Amino acid sequence: MRPRIALVDYGAGNIRSVAKALERSALEPVVTSDPAVVQKADGVLLPGVGAFRDAVCSLEDAGLADAIRKVTDHGRPYLGICFGLQLLFEEGEEHGATRGLGVFRGKVTRFPDEVADPSAPGAPRRPLRVPHIGWNEVRYAGNHPMIEKLPKSDVYYFVHSYR
């Protein structure tokens, strides 16, 4: 029997493409906005795309926020893609301060418009393009089983303004 993954439908997000990816991975996606289905699934996936405040309100109104908290509290597998991970933090600042789901401590903030150059201490700050759109290198640290077969670094495509 394939593991059933609750693919949380909060009224926005890339549901169809994520469902197809889960199917290709031999998992059984169940697209749902029902908190009971979320709590009974073998794992939960919250896709990306959307605005922090709107998504939190949608999740709270549907009872999905509590269902997600219960799932994560009980250590069941959870995957938040981009924005779906950001919602787990205590607060997000997109469109004003908004309380998140509070699973993780911290605040999701917008990238600054300029940054210091770490290779040239004391040099003038350089502009940072926000939103960040394009290819960028990711370097992995640690020895978690989820990354043990990945290369030490790789290149990924990003589209985001918040971290």
C-alpha cells in the first residue's frame, strides 16, 4: 500500500504539479482542505505560492492550522515547499506582521535591498535584487540522512523575496 500524503489545499498554491510529482514518487496524494484527512494521512505536504497573511487566514478559517500543528507535534512527516515551510514559523512580515503557525521559532522577513560583501569587510554595501529570481548555489552542511546522497553543493532555481 502506497503512503497517503495529504496535499493541503488552502485555496492557492501549485497543487496540480505537486500532486503529479507525488504520484511519480509512488506516493498517494490526497488533495484536501479537510482537517480530519490531514490528521489521518501518513504525511502532509503544504505547497508553495501565495501571500503569508492570506494563507495563514485560510488555514486558520478551515481548521487546517491546528491539524498541521498536531501532525508536526506528533512527528509525522511534513514537507513545506518554499512558502509551505515559511508558514511554520512564528511570524511573517509580508503585508504587515502576521502570526504564523508557530511550529518553529523565528520570523520570516523580506530580503534586504542591499548587503555587505563578506569578502571585502568595510566596503560599501552592494544592491541585492529582490525578488531573488534565478539560479543560485546551495551548499549542504551536516550529516542528516535526507542529504547524505546529495552532492556537497548544487544549483537550484529560486523565486522569492522572503527568508
